[in-house]
Amino acid sequence: MLSVLPWIVLALPLVACIVLMLWPTEPDRRITRVIAVGSVAAAFALVIAIFVDLLGRDAEERTEVTTLWEWAAVGDLEINLALQVDQLSTFMMLIITGVGSLIIFYSMEYMEEDRDYRRYFAEMTFFVFSMLLLVLAANYLFLIVGWAFVGLASYLLIGYYYDRPSAVAASKKAFVVNVIGDVGMVLAAFLLIRDLGTLEYTEVFATAEGGLGDGSTSAEAVGFLLFVGAAAKSAQIPLHTWLPDAMEGPTPVSALIHAATMVTAGVYMVARSNALYELAPYAAGTIAVVGAITLFMAATIATVQDDIKRVLAWSTVSQIGYMMVAAGLGLYGAAMFHMMTHAFFKACLFLSAGIVIHAMLGEQSLDRMGNLRGRLRAAFVGMLVGALAISGIPPFSGFFSKDEILAYALAQGTLGVIVGIVGILGAGLTAFYMFRLVFRAFYGPDPDGGYNPEPHVTTWVMAAPVLILAFLATFAGWIQVPQGWKLVDDWLDPVVGTPDLKPSLGLEAATSLVSVALCVVAIGVAWWLFGHGSERRLAHAKTLARYREVLHQGYYFDWAFEKFLIEPGRQVGAFLRDFMEPAAIQGSIRSTVVATLETARGLSFLQAGLVRLYVFTMIAGLAIVGVIFILVGT
């Protein structure tokens, strides 16, 4: 069964995309819904069948590679169009198709008034296909192909509203940053071909230690280059600036990109390449450090955002930082577990925000919101549950996944202690900015000119996915109970392994106690500042104006890129266009033309029209050639 089902899973969203794009006219919207939602839901059903099949096998028999055909063969290098089904790829497929089908179902109502209904769903299904190819690929070549397709799909979806200059700029920014990551991936692939002679996962991981060497320059180079791709795709500093701007796309697009798919691809790739990072300790340590810096900086930036979607975007950057910390420390199971819970609570948060935006006719500013909890109950429940989960308040799912990362990090030596402390501080900031959002949007008085509930009432089509995700965000963490059963770890262990150093029961308890206490205090501070109106908030904002400006500018990363990279690039381009091109390129072309014309004029006397002159010239030429041959022969 595993030789066929993965190909069907991969084909379903691709066929849906092709059918919708090639439909001769704008189809009835019911047809579009059936094709788009049905394809992803059917893929999810087949992934469940794959999971059940694997579950019935012994752990060592749960990896199966199916090859469609030999893609390329150059010397000893063979690259196949092949899929690899194992515990890790199945885990990812369940998240992608499960959460993806809920988001696409939600989109039926959210995008109802949009003029490009067919195009939207075609691009969404293409996105799902690209992510499935990325996680199912059996070698680094088709991982990179899926990687590039995901970048293209995100470009199309972020710039979906192509008549908005801000959306077009955001899509181009995301595409360019991701291409930087693609370059790193391609260079890493070249090194693997040079040193190992293969890109197939099974062969790469089996021969890596002998071909690259433990701690060698080659191993570290591969690790760093792969991380360049991961940092770009998963928005880690300094390649993170595209992700907040990606909010220009429709809200379900934001949910799909930020929850279950694109931004988690980098974490998946690091986990998939765990055998390589075991040989590259400096690259792995860099991943942990960058993740810690990212999670803390992004959390501080989120504390001052006034756009409801940008708060969630920066929270995504921060939460991916937690996953990178775990992956960099070799805690791959913990990273993937947090990826799963993050998919649930972050999709829940974005879809809840979408209900608010939909009801308020596109309004996204928290300044125009307030006292919505009684009028948008589904959104309030989803946002509250999501905020509790992401803050790590027990018994919600984020408590189990985030605290597992923190406790295991603290047990990993000096580096682990440092990044673990940063993670605990980040947890407090997370609770603060998330409940700042909840209190400003759903509590307090009505803002002037803010809310109009009549135009768009929340229907079950939008409410049901939010409530399902809220349920998962509440209870999914119980499959990985501290010091108890570890279903995710047990499932993924044959692929990613388990850490050698594990925290004691006391360390886990102390970590959770400190983290939860800090979060409760942060929620209390958020209620004191934002739970009763704007007077206290505005008064304190004035005293921290300089600090707030630094955070509003995202620590000036965009400014630095503009000043030191983009603007010098423009100046070099202008110099080449205004000086080098006229003098060197156009000048050389003009010189060639003039020389040709002058040579023609100089030789024009030979075109006299006299036959005897032509005959004389031919005889003279033959005589000269003959003399040359005689001289050369002697």
C-alpha cells in the first residue's frame, strides 16, 4: 500500500490546482469548493491510512522508499524521483493535510466575496502540494524542488491582492529572502555530491560519518549552508524580515503559512538532517543560539504591535525560535512536538483573528477594537484558548511542548542553560503580548467608530474549524506527558533519535513552575495595562516612547538592509547603467559598427565591376597561398 498511497496523496492537491487553473471559465463556486476542499480532505484521509499501516509494523520496518523513475544518472551519481515514507514524513503529512484542510474549509466563507475565488483555491492547493513534496522527498534534490515550489506558492499567495503595492512589495521581499536560502541549500547539495557522491537520504546518512568526517570542515560547511535555507524559510534572524510583511495576504493564507506549513519547513529540514548535524557541532550550536536570539527579539517586538495579524506574525517568528533551539541542541523530538502544538494553536489564533477582521470589514488595528467577546463568541473562545496554549498555561498544549524544550535545554550543559533561560524569559513576554491582544480586542470599552456587527455574521463554516483547533490546542499536549508516556518521541525516535541527557523530575517541575509563574505575572501586568481602557496604556506608552520606536522598527533590520545592501546595490546598478553601459557596452558596439563601416569603405575600391580585376585578384591570391604552402613545406 505504501508504494501507491503517497503518490496519490501528492497528486490530489496538484490535480486540483491544475483543474482549477485550466477551467475554461470561472466555475460555479460550489465546484471550486468541492475540488479544493475535497482534494486536501481526501489526502488527509489517505495519510491517516498510511499512519495506521505504519502503526501496525515494527519500528525498523516503518521506512519505505518508492521510486517512480530514475530522474538523472551522471557517472556514479543517480538521482531518483522517489518518495520516502517514514515516521517523520508521516508526522508532517498529518499536520499539513489535517490543519490545511481545516484552513481551506474555513476559506470557503472567508473568501466568499472575493472576485478571484478560483485563483485563490488553485494557489492554496498548489501550496499544499509543494509542502507535501518537500516532506515526502527521498533525496535532497526533490527537497530543494519542493522548497522552491513553496517559495513560489508563498509569493503568489502573499501577493494575492496584486492591486495593492504593499502586497506586491511583500511578496517580492519574501521571494528574494527565500531565494537566498535556496542558494545555501543548493551549495550544500553540491558539497554532498562532491564528498558522498549521492543526495539520497538513506545513502547520505549512512555514509556521512565516513565521507564527511565528525567535526570536519566539510561537515560544518554542509550544516551551515543547510541552516541558511532553514533560517530563510523559517524566518530566523537575520532572514526574518519577510514574515511580518507576509500579513498582506488573506488571513487564511497567513494561517497556512505561519501554522502548519512554510515556516516550519526549516525545522523539518534540520530534523531530517539530524545525522549531518551530529557531525557538525558548531553548526548545530549556531542554530540553537540564533533560535534563542530570534525568540527573544521577536517576542519583544510583538509587545508593541497594533495590527492584530502582525502580533501573531511576530509570535510565529518567536515560536519557531523555540523549535530551532530544540533542534540545535539535538532535541528533535521536542522540536517536532512543539511544531505540532504550534500548528494547532497558531492556526486557531489566526482563524480567530480572521473572524474579527471579516466581521469588521477588513479592520486589523487593535486601536479600533474592544469589547468583542460578547459579539464574536467563536473568535473569543479561539483567541483565548490559543493565547493560553501559546503562553504555556497548563493544561493547554503549549505547556507540555514549550516546557519540554526548556527543561531538556537546561539539562544540555552551559549552552543549553543559557538558551533555556532566554526561553523562559521569552515565555513571559509571550504571555504578556498575547493577553495584551486579547484584552485590547475583546475587553474594555467600545472604541469610537470601531465595530459594526451587521455586515458579516460568523457562520458555522468559519466557526467550526476554529472550535476544532481550539479543542486540539487544549488537549493535544497530553500525548507527551512529562515523566510519563512520550508518544511523539516514541514515534519519531527511529528517525531522529533521543537526547542523551534528560532532565530529572525535579528540573522539569522547577522549570514548569518558574515558567508558568512568570506567565501568570505577565498576564496580570497585561490586564492591569490593557484590561480597562486606553488611559493607562497611553500614559505608560509616552514614558517608553524611544523603546517603543526601536521595537516598532523591528530593531532596524529593514533599515540596515536598505542602507547597507539595497541602496548600495541601487547605486552600483545606476553607475553601471549610466556610465559603464554607455562607455563599455554600447561604446564597444558602436566602435565595432564604425570599424566595420570604415573597413567596408576602405575596401570598396575592389568592387570596381571589372571582371579582369576580379580574375587578377583571384590569381594573385592563389599565388600567395601557394607561396605560403611552399615555404611551410620547406
